[in-house]
Amino acid sequence: MSLALVAMSHSPLLHTAELPPSDAVRARVDAAFAAIHDFARAYDPTLVVVFAPDHYNGVFYDMLPPFAVGLAATGIGDYGSTAGPLSVDEDHALAIVRHAQQADVDMTLSRRLEVDHGAVQPLETLFGGIDARPVVPVFVNGVAAPFVPMRRIRAMGQAVGDYLASLDERVLVIASGGLSHDPPVPQWDTAPEAVRAGLIDGRHPSAEAREARQRRVIEGAAAFARGEAAIRDLNPGWDRTFMADCASGDVARFDAYEADAMTEEAGHSSHEVRTWVAAFSALAAAGPYETTYEYYEPIPEYIAGFGVMAARTR
């Protein structure tokens, strides 16, 4: 048994930004991605578990679990990400569901999970595609309020890690999302009725509708980078504290993160760090771990406090 971890921010603006970051910033991001690519290549996992959120592309308010395992999954291809089926290991996916349920975690499953850039970008970054390794996708709600207490995310991650630690495999757990950011994603409490209908079930929009939605985000990012958008600013101090908690090995620290405070301090989409909580909790379930790589900087052009970490059990 061996477990390793990669945690990384994703962004719909990575390849679509109307106002991209400077060449120097982009070079640092590319260097961070190269570092975790090399880490994953050297580790050579036989199984990948990716914890990722959704941005109202595959999971909606018609039935919204706090987390769910995909026994089959397809990338929708938003923001230039790869479309098509992931190489899901159904046997391990179902075994994770069963193990978590026996550990008193109410794990949901999907036999037709649709995933967006949140799940696909890390697979592209680390392996060059979505079908390069056997994968188990785990959706973790990080966008749609209300949110379960963080201790429930930690418990879910630990249950997944307990199962993974029992395998004769080299398992890489991936966390995708965060850190502080407040992109123009609609919120149920303030959305008009027409938008609410899409939050309940907006699956498979027309090409024109998807392009219009993506264009709003791209333009919103450019406005934010110019200092013209009425959204919360990035919070580097909050980001660095969270990453320090990840590196500490004391996953019980995550229980102190309260949803309302996270929204106020780090933005509505800071809840995507729940994927990091799940992944680091899974890693901790296999034993003490150490961080081997870390990168962070706030990048307004990506509307993200952008972080990357790699770790593995000792």
C-alpha cells in the first residue's frame, strides 16, 4: 500500500482568459504544474481518486448530495477541457461507497456522473488526458449552499482513505479547487427565477447557451483583474493559513472552518477547499505524511488564490 496526494487550484480561465496574467506569473504556474506532473510520473499510480467540485454542470439542486462517488463519469468539455468518458474503475468505486457506508458515512453514488473542468483539469495536468489511469471520481459540493459541517467532509475523506490504505496499489489522491475566490457563480438566495430554473436542472444546454455563460465568466474575470468587479477580493492570508493546516498533518484542524465565515473571509467558492479537506483526510488515514512541494500566489486574472501542493505518506 502507498498513498500520495496532489492538491491544486483549477480555473476556467487557464486557457480562456481575456486578460491573462503576466508572462512571469504564467511561468510560475507552469513551473508548479510541471513539478506536480513530475511528481505524479515518478510515483506512477495504479489508481487515482480525484475529489472535485461541480459548477452547475453535472450536479444540480434537483438532487444535491454533499458528496458522491461516480461509478461512471463523462467530462462535459467546458472551457476547453476534454470531453468524453473517464476511465473509471467501477469495482474500486463501488467498494469505496460500500466501505464508507459501513463507516457511517452516507456516501451517495452515481452511475452517470457528469464532470466539468474541476475534475478534468487536474487529470490533464498530471497525466495529459482523462483516460490515462484508472480513476475514481468523487464529487464534493463546494458551490451550492447549504454546506455540511467540515467534520463530515473530513469523516468522508478518512473513510475513503481507510479503504485505499487496505489496497495493494499505488494510489494518488487528487484535490481540485479553491482557494479564496468569489467568481460570478449565481447564488440561490439572490438568483432570479429564470436562473433558479437552471440551478435546479441546467443539464445539456445548447452550444449557444453554454458559450454565453462562459463568456460572462471570462468577462467577469477581466473586470475583476482590472479592479472593476463587485465581488470579494482574494485573501492570501486565509489561503496560506489553510495550506499550513493541510501541511500540518493534523486534519482535525479542518473542523474549525465554518461555512458562513469562509464565505465572508474567502468568497463563495472558497468552499471548494472541501476537496482538499477530503484528500488530506484520506492521506492521513494511511498514516503520517509529509509535504514535498508547495506553491501559492494570488492571481486575479484567474479569480483565484492559486495553490498547489504535493504530499505522500512517510
